[in-house]
Amino acid sequence: MHQRYLSCLAPSGFHRLAYREWTGPPGAPTLICVHGLTRNSLDFAPLAESLSSVYRVVCPDMPGRGASDYFADPALYAFPTYLADVVALIARLDVERVDWLGTSMGGILGMMVAAQPGTPIRRLVLNDVGAVVAKPGLERIAGYVGLDPAFDTLDALAEAMAAGYVGAAKVPRATWFKIAEGASRRRPDGKFGFAYDPRIGDALKAAPPQDVDLFALWDRIACPTLVLRGEVSDLLTREVAVEMTQRGPKAKLVEILGVGHAPWLATMDEIAPVADFLHAPT
């Protein structure tokens, strides 16, 4: 795995986008993995390590997360900025076609790119997000995004993350610690905090959350698509997920039992459906 950086342009000037790359074998196809709102590229380390025998896996930290630059103006934490950054990243990778796996926010970005004429996306995987982003999930996220809690130890941070996750018992304790390492930063006071700018959620908190209907976008997607859904997700309802199998790209749906939003893709029962879909004949 290599840590790399790319200079991207926003209205405020240039900013540095960090990304991690698992190079894979020579000539391997490229898979881009994009994280959720408060997450970063290290979420995908288990999946990337598993797939890197056959894939070049590239996982960016979107601005305001992980090792990427933070913006002075929080209004730039928005989809137009993120789209410009991922298009610049694809150009940097020097490939004509990519596969895309997006969790939550990263899945919405994937839909936006896949819906465009001439899209470079060959196959699309959406991890617990879909054509309607449900109000209850948005309300829950708005309730914690922007907070900047402090923890004395990484163990304490890991316990807090596990306590807020439906299905935490499926994830081994050692994996929770690794997830916490990737999700953490050292605060000026020496304690541990989450590795994101608390202002990334300002837009979400600016108005009461409502259902977000993206079916007009969904219906323009034509590439083969896999939808993963946590069995008790509050962001992607089962009704919407089923409808996504019947229109637009008519996605394949796989439900991950016993978990909510969003599956961590850290265990083989969650990684295997992704690998099977990506490796299937075109």
C-alpha cells in the first residue's frame, strides 16, 4: 500500500487530496473506493488487501477527512467539489475505465458519475445507499456529525464507535481497534478525536433532514450495479432497494444480515459478494 497525494482545484484555490493505492498485478483493472460522510480511505483496507491480488485499488480521503486538506470555507464540502476531485483522480490514474465502490456519500458520488454520458465507470457497487436517502438515517447522522468528542485512548474511541453500530458483535474486537486507528487523529490536547473536520456536516445540519429522492439519477445509470444493504439500515429502506432492482440498471441486491448503516466490508461474508460481482463475466 502506498500513500499518495494529488493537487486539486476548488474555488478557494488548490488543495491536496490524499489517496491510498494498492497497486495489484501489472495490468490489473482499477477499483476506486470512496468512503462515507465522516469516514476515510482506511475503511477499505481489509477489502483492498483482499482484492489487491487481482485489482489495483485506489481509496481517496475526500477533503476534510483523513490526510487530505481541510477547507477554510466549509461551504466547499459539497458534491461539486468532490466530483471535481474524483474526476482529477481518475485522470491521474491514467485509465479509461474504472470500477467504483462507494459507501453512503461515496455511493452517491458513484451514482452521479455513473449517470453521466460517457461515464468511465464499468461496474458500480453501492454500499448501503440508494435512489432514496431516507430521512431517519439523515436525522441520525445529523445528530452526531460536527461533534468533536475527545477520548483518552484508542480503545475508548473504538468502544464508542462499536456502541453506535448495529451489528457490532459481528466485527472482531481487533478489527474495531484497527477501524478506530484509521478513524482517529491526535488532538492538540493529546487526546484522540475523529479524523475529520467537524464542519463537513454544516450543510446537512442547516435544515431539517428530509427524504432525498435520487431516482431521476438512478434511472440514467446503465452499467452493471450491485447494491449492498445492511439488514436494519435506516438510510436505505428495503422497499427502495427492491425498487432499484426493477428499474434503472436493475441492480443485483445483497442484504448483509444483522447490521445497520453501513456494512464495514471488513469480514469475508461482506467482501465476498463484492469480489464475486466484480469478477463476474461482463
